[in-house]
Amino acid sequence: MSDKTIYAIYDDDYVLLESAKHLVAKGVHIRDVFSPFPIHGLDPVIGLKRTRLAIAAFIYGMIGVSLALTGMWFFMIQDWPLNIGGKPNFSLFTNIPSFVPVTFEFGVLCAGHGMAITYLLRNWTLPGFKAKNPYPRTTDDQFVMEIHASDSELSAEEIKALINETCVVEIDEK
Amino acid sequence: MHKEAAIREPLILGDDVTYSKITEDVLHAIEHEPTKLWKVLMTIATIVALWGVCSILYLLGTGIGTWGLNNTMGWAWDITNFVWWVGIGHAGTLISAVLLLFRQKWRMAINRPAEAMTIFAVFMAGLFPMIHMGRIWMAYWVLPLPNQFGSLWVNFNSPLLWDVFAISTYLSVSLVFWYIGLIPDFATIRDRAKKPVPKLMYSLLSFGWTGNAKAWQRFEEVSLVLAGLATPLVFSVHSIVSMDFATSIVPGWHSTIFPPYFVAGAVFSGFAMVQTLMLIARKAMRLEYIITVKHIEYMNIVIIVTGGIVGVAYATEFFIGWYTGVQYESYVYMSAGAATGPYAWAFWSLIFCNFIAPATLWIKKLRINLTWTFVLSIIINIGMWFERFDIIVTCLSRDYLPSTWRMFFPTWVDIGVYIGTIGLFSVFYLLFLKFFPVLAFNEVKTILKSSGERYKNMSDEEFKKLHPVFKKDIK
């Protein structure tokens, strides 16, 4: 059978969430959901794994911290040790207390920006990109499920019948 | 469905609030012609900002000598204004980051405008150290770049350099945090826009956001982690600003209490500024049902707490001034220094504005009185400016050698630059109110069912009747 994309349009997040639970229990695979705001509790229902962005942020942060420390070691201790007010810079270890602020700030800078860039790339959202939400009102007050008939063993007709049991506003096929 | 305790007051008022009503009302300003009030305010702000720009250009062309500085007073209004603006910025991050970590739902109505305030305030703050350099085109010398002098590097032991890193990190991370929250809201405007120019503009601004489940999951994760990063950041920034003073040996500056004292003061003044801006904006944009009196009261409570910390810090400074037995310290605090010296008027304005006037907020009637809140927010803004003026000018004017004692008198350039930044800030803020979604309305929608008045008083049966899941349930 050809791959049919079924869009089930709801007008409430709660109704969509409960309907999604019902459909998944009957063996329907929900490919995606478009909504104007995050629907809490939906991710495990449609089988989304937790994002690893936080781990990425941690790694970026650590890179920032090591870069800052290496940089300051080079500038202040290796390349040109200055003697300021009779307090010379001898080793990284003895100087570390006054390096803490910049190390922290640079770590945060790298973690924040690295994570933001990764986030934008993973979502594939950058200036000039075309939006792919199927209906414009999904950014206002509509909630849409995207179901591909080929994803589950049920036929398109069976899926539509199941959706019709719930309080769906409209079913669309593309 | 997640329900809140019934004892909590609703955060979205009205029995007719729906998702689309929230969108309509918040985007009204963007989708309609600007009002007369907006045009009048914009004109005034632009004139004031232009005056500021002219003052800055004159200053850059002629030199720092146009300020009222002298050998004793190497720092005065410029750094006062710098610390004042950075302090104002702190409320935005506190609301959007700290309150997010604490899962405070009332933050959602005010985080966007408060963060916008943060960003514009930090812009203004950053301007002052830059123009204080005199030769602003050399500003890049604060960065550790290879150069022809050796390379001679910047001094990483100096709090002034820590400031460079702190302020630039703070500004850019706040900007990113703010913008990531704005993307979904821009997408809503894009999908509603009918005219081609706004459509194109908001398409570009919204980065092609689709709002699918995975994107929202990532959105929430990014918001949480950025909040976790921004929280220590916001505390570090003003701590570092305070170290500009605390690590020097000027009596009155050399004080270990400065970092927490400055952070509390920053949040205190920032919340006052949020009150000033929000009380006007909610009225002018008819958003009283989203930014409710309860929100105003919550912010007033934060003002009481942080104002209390500031009050305790004042008392501690005086106590330590006496307790250390250092004559220079006790001179600043006890005798002809602050309270009775030539700057006594500034000192007593500070005590009145930051200590006596905010104490009225302990009375609930005054705490929920919008007129008084507005008046008080202006008083606190003035008081916090005086606090920085007191610390900087009073302490410098009476240092170790009586022969170097000087007074500081601002010139028209000092005043012009300061007033000008207020104008410039207002121009940015008015543009934000007109062209940007003023509230994080898509986030506000998530709390409609748990904290909206319409749903709060509803029993489970009534809710299921309103939102039936299965067609067979409808009778």
C-alpha cells in the first residue's frame, strides 16, 4: 500500500494527549505532533527518547574551562609573567584563585553558546529556513498528529476509524 | 491534568480565556497600527536619546575632561551609571532563570519583558566603560589579542578584566536565552501575518520553527540548562562588578560584604524597574488579566526581601566601620563621611528611598496598590542610583589625604550621557513593545489549565464535559 500521511487535528492539548494514548494502545504509531506549546507527558507516549543536549552543554562547558585555563597559563605565566605590585606570577597553581572568575565566565559562555548552536542545528532552524508545520494554526491553538500508514500494521482506513472514535476536529490526508 | 492547590490565587483571570484569545490579545500591538500614546512616548524617547548620542559624540571628540572628573574623583557618574544599569539588568535573568529552576508559574507572564529590559540595560551599562576609555576605537585592547608590544597581554588578575568577561558573557548568554524563547512566538506571528513584509520579516526571525514534539522537547531542555547556567552567572556578574571596588584599598570600598550586598541591591533595583515598565505596559496593552495584581504583589515581595538584605548590609557596613577600629573606615561611616559630610543629602536620600519607603510594602494594602507600587518603584530606582553614587563619590571625595579632598560636580555632558542612556533604553523598549511578542504567550498557554481562573474552579467532571476525549462520551 502507498504511504499515506494522515493528519488528525485537535483543538485541545488534553484531548490530543488522551487520544494519543488510546491510539498507541491500539497499535498506531504516531510519527509526530505539532503544537503551539510543549504538551507535558506526550514524549513517552509517542516514544520520544530524552534529548542529549544537556550532555553536549556539559562537554562545551568543559572545553571552555580548559581553554580559559590554558589561555591564562600561557598569557600570564608562560609567555610574559608580569610582576604586579610585588606579586609575580610563578605557576598556574598559585595564581588560580584570581583565574576563577574568568574560567567560570568562559565556561558558561562556551556551554551556553555551544548548546544554543547545537539546538538550532538539531532542530534545523536557522534564519531563512522554511517552516514545515502542516497547518499554520498549529502555532496558535491547534494540535495536530502526523501518522504514516506504513509505520504500523493497520491500514489507513482502520487508523482513521480509530481516530474517529476520539473527539477529533478534522482528519486530513495527504 | 495537573492541578494546583485551590488556595493559590489564579494567575490568568477571566472565564472566557482560551488559547486563541491569549494569542489575539498579546499580538494586538504587533498586528495593529501603533497607538497615539506609543507615538508620543517614542518621540520623547527619541529626542532624549539623540541628546545622549550628541553628548557622547562631543565627549569622544573632545575628551574625558568634559566630564566633571578631577585627580581625586577619577570615577564618578560614569561608573555609577554603569553599576546602576547592570543592576537593573539582573531582575530579568532572575525572573527567567532562577524562577524557572524553582518552577514558579508566575514568571511566565513577565519573563519576556523583564529579559528584554535586561538586555537593553546591559547594552546601556556596557556603553559607560567603553566611553570612559576616551578612545573608544581602542576598546578591543581589553581582549587578549596578539599585538605589536611584545605581545603584551591583558592582566587576568584584575577585576576590571574579569568585568569584561562577566559582562560580555552575561549579555550574550542572556540574549541567546531570550531569543530561543522568542523563536516559537515569532513563528506564531509568521503564521498569522497576512501582509508580505511582516510575513517575510517574521519568517526570518522565526528561523523556520515548526513546533513538533521533538523540537519542543529540546526547547524545554535548552531552557532548563540555560537557566541553570544563567543562575550562577547572574550572581557572578554583580559579584565581579562589586570587586571592582572591593579589591581596591579606598576606605569604604575595601569590604568583603560587597558581593552579596551588590547582588541583592541589583535584584532590588531590577525588580523596581520591572514594576515601572510592567505597570505601564499591562495597562496600555490591556493585559491586566495575564499580568495580574498577584504578579505585582509577588514582585513586591521580592522587593521586600532583597530590600531587607540591602538594609542589613548597610547596618553591617556601619558596624564593621566602627568594629575594625581603622580610622579611615570609621571616618567614612561615622564622622564627617557619609551621614553628615558634604554628601549627606545623597546619603539620606538613599536611606529614605531604599530603606524607609520600601518598608511600606510590609502592609498588604499598599503592596497590592498599583499607584503606590508605581511611585515606589520610581523611588527605588532613584535610591539605587544614589547608593552607587554614595559608594563611589562619597568614598573617593574623602580619601587618605585631606589635601586631596575634592567635590564632584557633574557637567552637562555627564548629565546628557546619563539621561541619554535612559532615552536610548526607552527607544529600544518601545520598539520591543511594538514589534516583539511582549509576553511569552505560548508559555503562558501551558499554565492556563493549571492556574487559569476558568479552569481552577472547575471540577473534574466539568472539565471532562468541556473537553471530552471520546465521541461516545458525548451525550
